[in-house]
Amino acid sequence: MKVKLWGTRGSIPSPGPETIRYGGNTSCVGVTLSDGSMLALDAGTGIRSLGLALAAEPARLHILLTHLHLDHIQGLVFFAPAFRPQTEIVIWGPASPEASLRDRIARYISAPLSPVEVRELPCDVSFRHCPEAEWEIGPARIRAASVAHRGPTLGYRIDDGDSSLAYIPDHEPALGADLDALEEDWISGLGLARDASLLIHDGQYADNEYPDHIGWGHSSLSHAISFARRANAERTVLFHHDPMHSDERLDQLADEARERWAVAGGREGGIELAAERAEYELPARTASAAPAS
Amino acid sequence: MTQQKPLELILARNLMSALSTPAFLVDEGGVLVFYNEAAGMLLGKRFEELGKVGADEWGSLFGPFDENGEPIPYDDLPLVVAVRNGRPAHADFEISSIDGARHRIEASAFPILTAHGSQGAIAVFWPAASSNGAGH
């Protein structure tokens, strides 16, 4: 399984000279499974670049949405394969008692917010609510579970052979909870992340920023580190950077994360901050998730 | 692999932990999976000391008793009605704390319904305002 980060920013695209290295595009992760089939995790503005990079047009693509906040779907109408009639796109996402996934996404892909409607997309697009039970896409087993965020929100776990990816980009597991003291089964998202080869997890706020954002649905650096330690993931990538955080500020947070990870007994190289275009090749659980570039 | 509790139960526990209102939480099978500190004070034992209690045990652990001091059938307890029938339920009755002291309380229970069906139920307790006996 190969993983590439196409958008690492949270909340709103943040292009500019101060965000060049970590990137300004919002959430999107490309996953190439062992049989070559392709998944996109979320469809923030990063999915535009993912679409342009798909040289050989895949016949079928799966897009797994964690939730429908704009920073996770904004790139959908700029995803080139969606405008090719030979492409089949399956969009998975959380169910809601309020309306179907298609109808909720159509609120964005419709006038006046969008120049095209869902029914006008040339591709063969379908929408599916994620089942409660594990399901398969190609060689991978996919699991989705609700996680603590605002509104119906999922985290995903993808197992392909012996390697596993956990993707929980918007997550506040410490809301009203002590992550260091709680039993494992009472921690939101931990069942998805447990022993993953690679955990991509929310790390939006510095610790001193979190008190002003309690209940906003995101993690502080301390909470993300605690969660990663409890999950025992082989490698953790902190994701969904705050739009106010420049490259320089993120460098500081990366240093802080590494220091605190080491103090907490974490393995060297076990934690880092997500950078746009970073790639990971996930081997079996017994070895490290070595960066491909 | 860790079997995560349903998120709705996790959030319910987190909320209950922050409340000063005594509250119980049962899962979809009726197992008592948490009660908060306020409930622990009422019962005379913290949840951390007791741990989770099976569906067929917790009803008898604390009573409850009707106005005549008779045990109330398990099936009639508000939490059981809420989790089994997916309906809110209310009753007043006496419970017995660990030290044997009796407390007359009112209990309101409501189910935790999700997109995947019922995941459990919550009951909150107050000192009884009247003594009308058990009922729904």
C-alpha cells in the first residue's frame, strides 16, 4: 500500500509563501492498493492535484469521505476524473438521519455554490453510506467508525495484506475525557488506529491554543500524542494543520512533537507533521513505515 | 483488535462524567457500563471500584424497591424499558446504597438511538419529589 498526502491543511485552503513546505491544500490522501487500485481519502482541495496526477485513467475510483465539512469536499468539482465519462467514481461517506449522502453533497455541488449539478457530472458517480461492518475494495478491507467531531464523522482503517492505514483527520478524542486514564475501548477512534502501520491523525492545535477551541472537534498536540501512544501505531503523521500555522510555526510544533514523543517513550522517527506531497510505502506491521521520498 | 464502544456511548460517558446529576449508562445489551461520581456518592461506591455489571446483576445490586419495600421487577425499571423498547421511561422508587441506606429517587431514562439502531440508554436520578410508586 502506498500513501501520498495531497492536502494536509485544515479548515480552509491556506496558499502562500508561508505555507509552501507543509502545504495549503485541504484534506486529501491518495492510497494505492497492492493491486494498483486507487482510493482517495477526503476530497478537499488537494484532490484537484491528485486528479491531475493520475496519468493512466483508472476505470474505477473510490473516494472515502470522513464527513462533509467544506474542507473535505471542496475539491470534488475540480477533480478531473469526475468530468470523464469513462470513469466510475464511488463516493462513500457517513449516513445521516437528515438526508442521503448524495443529497447532502448536492447542497454543495449545485447552484449557487457550483456551476455544475451532481446529475451533470459526466462520470458514472454513485454514493454509498459506509456500512457498520467491514467491507472490501479490491484487496483491501475497509472499516469505518464514527469518531468525535462535530456532526456525523467517520475515521477509516484500511488493511491491505499485512499493512494498515488509519485515517482520522478530524478528531477530538479528548473532549471531556482523559486519554491517559481511559480504558482503550472508551477512546474514540482507538479501535481503528490500534497497531496501524501508519496513523494519520488530527493535530490542529498547539496546546496553548486548544483551551480556546474546546469542542471544535480537533486535537491539541498533547492529545494527538497521547492518542498515538495509546494506539501503538508504527508511525504517526499529524495532519489537518491550522490555517494560521506557517511553515516556521509547524517546524516548531514538529520539534516539540518529537521531543515529547521521545519523553513519552515513543520510538525515534515515530511521529512527524504531514507535508503536502509526502509519500509513504507501508510494509508489514513488523517493520517501520519507511518514507518513499 | 480493540473493539471500540459506539461513539454515542463514549460521548454519553464523557458528558455524564462532567455532570453533578447522578446518571447511569447501559449498553445495548443492558450491561451497566458506567455511572458517574454523583451516582457513586448515592450508591456508596465509585464505578471504578465496581466495574461494569451484567444486565442480570445491577438491578438487584441496588434494589430498587417500590413504596411497599418490595423489589421492583427488572423488566419494569426505566433503564430496561428504555434500552429494550427504545422509549423514554420514568419512575420513582427506593434504591439501596452499599452501606444499606435507602434513598427515594425519581429516575428518567431515555434510549440512545443511532443510525445503526439502539446503542444503549441513559438514566438520570433526582431525589424523589413525591412517592407515587413505580410507573412509567
